[in-house]
Amino acid sequence: MLTRQRLKELLIAELMLDLKATDIGDDTPLFGPAGVGLDSVDALQLVVMLEKHYGFKMADQEQARQVLQSVDSIVQAVEGAKAVA
Amino acid sequence: MPRNILITGANGTLGLAIAEFFLSYEPDAIVHLGVRERRERAASLVERSEGRAKLVTLEITDPDAWKAAIEQIGSLDVLVNNAGFHDDVLLANMKADQWSRVLEGNLGSVFHGCQAALAVMMRQRGGRIVNIASLSAIHPPAGQTNYAAAKAGVVGLTKSLAKEAARMGITVNAVLPGYIEGGLPPEWSEEHLKALKMQLPMRRFARPAEVAAAVFFLASPEASYITGTALPIDGGMI
């Protein structure tokens, strides 16, 4: 199961962020200067990470853009996909 | 864990030298020799390698062939994009297909190879890509507008991809060899070769192992903070 805490730990470890989990709000935008500040390379790594660790595949870039907005949106998408499967 | 090394153009002088360097200096590595129809020299190396070298049929401009080759290997730790070819002619006389074939064969192939390798290396969170460009990328003679453009493109691709892949533990570098013994056009006369050598600071061409050594280093775990470089191997020529 993907929890918000676990996702934040993965983000910090895999994207090499110099942050603590408590620095990342559940609904803080992940991308852009007003948020955590991730970029397109991070997005690519997130896609690979979610597929590798949780078997969650995104159909296209548009879906990725919707899913990867925040910790909340990622957890909801991954857990939601498991509930449907 | 033994590393899987894939070298394209592995039937040629430089490809074989790179393969032999890995076999000599990385005792655990499995070296996969990417070849097409011409494969006699690579097959001979496989026979001598006691199971540590294997042939992989690979059409370098076909993305499906790349995917199949890497699936056949299983995992990929090092990709050496070495395959390439010349078709030298003055631009004024160059036919359109001489331009496009050289671009696709020397640059398009590197795009396809890097993309296929990246898909595996991203999941592994590590890898090494070494692209064999050419001194012609930065110091070309006349008659090589197609080849020089392609190899300059390889350098640009290398530098940009290095930035994309850096955070994933994947380094991407290029080497730019000058003239290499055994790798020069067979139609060049002895007189032409002698005159060429006299112009070089070392008055000799590179030995293939001297280029292979640089590739081996850039592909090594020890080169983990070197990425996006374009390393001339030219004996001081430029």
C-alpha cells in the first residue's frame, strides 16, 4: 500500500531532494517554483518509480500531468487503480 | 554482479578493440558484440572468449531491433554506441540519400540506442553510455559535411542526455577519436598515410587500444562523476 509518508520518503530518496518528509505538504504542488520545484526529469523518474514499485502505469503524458500534481493526487491514483483491479 | 556490456559495430577495428579491453580488464563482464551481416572477426573473438563474449544481431537504425537485442541480453550496464560509417563527398556533389543515410546511420542510430538503453538503465537506476563520435565533429576535413554533422550531433545529444540522465545514476559521455590504425579508408595510399602522419604531433595514428582505454574508463564505476564530456583522443592534433 502506498501511504503519503512512504511516497514522500521515496520522493526524497529517488529524486535526491534535500528535504525532510515534513517539508512536503500532502497537497503542495510538486512541480513548479511555487511548489516543491520538481522538473520534467523528475517527472520521468516518478513515472518509472511508480511503475517499478507499485505496478502503476500511466497511459500518456496527459494522465501523468494530472496524477503527478501532488502527493495526494499520486496516492489517490495508485490506490484507486488497485481498488479497481 | 557481472556487468552486461553492449558494443555496436563490434566487427570493426575499434569495436573489437573495445571488446577486447573489457574482456582483459573486467574479468567478470559479459561483452555483447552488436553485429549485422559482417561478423567473422567478432565470431572469432567469441570463440576465444571462453563464454564471456556473445554475438547480438542488431540493426542499429531499427528501434524494434534495439528493444529485442536488449531483451535478449536481459539487463544492460554499459552501452557503447560505436557503429558508424563514412560516405565522403563534397557537399556540392552529395546526393540526398548520401546525406540522410550517414545522418541516420551515425546519429539516428545513437538516438535509438540511447533510448533503448535508457529504458532499462532508468529502472536499474544506473548505467554508462559511451558514444563514439569523431574528431570530425569539431575539426572536420572537407568532404565530410554529412559525417561531421552527424558526429557533431552525437556530441550535442551526449551533452543534453547527460543532463537528463544524471540524477538516475546514468552517465553519458562521448569520445572523439582522430585517425586510428586499421580504421582508415583502404583506398588511401601509403604515400597519403605517410604525409598525414608527418602532420601529426606524435607522427603516428592512434592505436585502437588507446581509444578503447578511454572508453573503458568512462564506462567504469570509477567515472561516476564524469558525464556530458566529449573527449578528443587525437595525439595533440587540435
